[in-house]
Amino acid sequence: MENNGDVQMTAENDDQEEEEVTAQSVLLAIEEAWLNEKFAPEILPHRSDLVDCMLQQIMHMEENMKRLDKEDLRLMIHRMELDRIKYVITNYLRARLEKIEKYTIHILSQEATRSSEECYLTVAELQFAKEFLTNIEMLFKTIALQHMPGNFQTFEVDTLTVKPNLQTYVFLRANDRINGIIVPGSMDEEIDLEPGSQHIIQYSAVADLVKSGAVKLI
Amino acid sequence: MYGRKGFKLISELDLYSDILPFNEALIKEVLQEMQSLYDANVANSNAIRNDNNMALLPSVQLRHIALKRNKRCILAYIYNRMRKLKELRWELGSILPPEINTNLINAEVQWFQSYNKSLAKYMRSLGEDHGFNLTTNMVPPKTLYVEVKCVEDFGKLELDDGQVILLKKNTYHLLPRSVCEPLIRQGILEHKST
């Protein structure tokens, strides 16, 4: 990734090297989370820890940049790097919002079965999803549903639910060694993944591995 | 034939990518069709129950399917208009241009405002104190500065570093990408690719 080079540069430029090294690992983690979210058909557990950390880091860097001379070449490089990081974060959060808007009912009903520790959505995302659903219901009711005859007035949650297609195929790279993934659609065919190896496989077979971080989508 | 008017609604969505005036007349006709189908079904199912007249059953089922289809068409019409409206929010910001506003009905305007509110609330919740704007940085950044042509008189524009520039029609500028992005989407600036 192009970004990595830039971050290393910061590490060299900055006095607080220790802090910068962790910033780099956070950036790498958020890039992985971003790509996973981008390629997975369903919404993944949120990583607001990474987002918050990175946003704080951005603020920090913006402060540092103010101290630099305007003609300084490093300023341009820092700015470019910041823009890239911001793009990754906004794109990551936007991808999540898009999924929330598309699969609102499905996500909300799944979320209701999870305890507060294993929630996939952040508090703010959950609220956004709930409001989004209320607004759609309101829109449907005021324009059409209330004018329909008898039992056709109901907002039928079941028929209006859109579900993500978990049977879609994804590209992935294994982070760890994984044994015995059962290939969907076969009788009992099992495959093993070597660390660093790349595969194309049905998402449903590896959904749990994506969430646990044993593989990453590419 | 049943369901033909509902189909017209859908093909209207398909034919035009812009948001057209809300087709209230057609919606009303579909709703009327639904009402008459429903009334006929109520009458028939009473007849089935009272006289055990099973010959009526197939027509009841047919009307029921037509009713369901009509409902689906109407909701799809509303839902897809909403989707286009949502895209506009990301493209143009929280204020809609008048030519689009006139094509909306009250309930849609209200939906748009609620959506704005939810989205703003969500974006404010990000980060430490002042929130994080998700509607910028829409495309991967390639360069810091972009060459733009001003196509409309805009007036003064203050940059992040406090510098103020004057955007006049038919002038060319080299500006930070982040500043230009919203203005390009609003059609005030034009991106000159080099």
C-alpha cells in the first residue's frame, strides 16, 4: 500500500517515535477493516476503537502541521498523507452506512439478538438505523399505506426485508493457518489455508474467519 | 387489466434517471383499483362463506395477487424516489435546488429533512468534539491541488490557511482539492484534468 511508505516517513520525522509506531499499526488495522467492510456482503462488527484512535491522531497531526513553515516540503507530504487516511476512514464509515440503509430491517433484527458486548453497530449507528427505519415507515404510511384498503395498510416487515447475499464469492488472503473449511455445496470436501495464501471462496464459509481476523478480504 | 397502472409507475422510474414530479394522479388510480378489487373480494368471500360457492375461489385468489402486486409497485415507486433523493443529499448537501424541490410532495420533503437530521447527528457523534464530515473525501486523493475553472460567479472563498481568493466566472485557479470538492459537485467549479 502506498500509505505505508508515508507513515514510515512520519515516524522518522517526528520526535515521538514510540507513539508513531503504534499509529502505524492502527492505520494498518483500519486499512484491513476498511477492505473487509468494502468486500464483505454483510455488515461486520464495528471497529470504532480504531476509528476514534485514528481521528485523534489526525487532530494531533493537524496541530503539528500548523507549526511547520508553509514553504516546507514536508508539509505537502504530510497533507497528502492525511488526505489519504481521511479517505480511508470516510470510505469505511460510508460503506457501513450504505449497508445499514440497504439492509436496515435485517440488521436491526439481528442486532436485537446480540448482547451489548457483541453488538455489530456502534451506539450512533444503531440510532441512525432506527431513525432511518422510522422515517421510511412514516414516508410509506403518509403517502400510500393509509389510503390502502383494509389489511393492506400494514407495514409488512417480512416482505420489505432486504438481506445481504452471503453466497457471493470473495477473494481472501489467510493471516493464520486454518484447517478444515468445508466447501459449501460439496458433500464433505475440506480445504486447509496456509498463512499468506490467496483463495476465492463463498463468503458464508469464511464469514466467521473474517470477523475473527484469521483471514482478510482483498 | 389489473396491475397495469402499477407497472406504469415502475416504468416511469426506469425511463428517467431524474426525480420527476410526484405522479399523484397515477398513484390515486392505482389506489382506486385496489379499493375496487378489495370490495369485490370482500363480496365474493362472503358468498363463499355463506353459500359455500367454491367456484368463486380462483377469482378471489387472482384479485388478491393483483392487490399485492399493486401495493408492491406503489411502495417500490416511493422507495426508489427516496433512494434518488438520498443520493442527492450526498452529492449536493442538505439544501435541495428549487427545480428538484418543486417535484417533491410534502411527505418527501419531510423525509429529506429527517434524513438530514439523522445523518448530521451521526456525523457529529464521530471523533472527539466537532464531529467528522463524511461527505468530503468522496474519491481517492491523487493530488493535493487541482486545476479548476470557475463557471459561475461565486465571490470570495476563504481557504483553510486564511487566504481569501475571488472566484469569478471564467477564471482559472489552482486550489486544494478538499476545498474544491463540494464546489465542483455544486457545479460552480469545473475540474480541468491535466
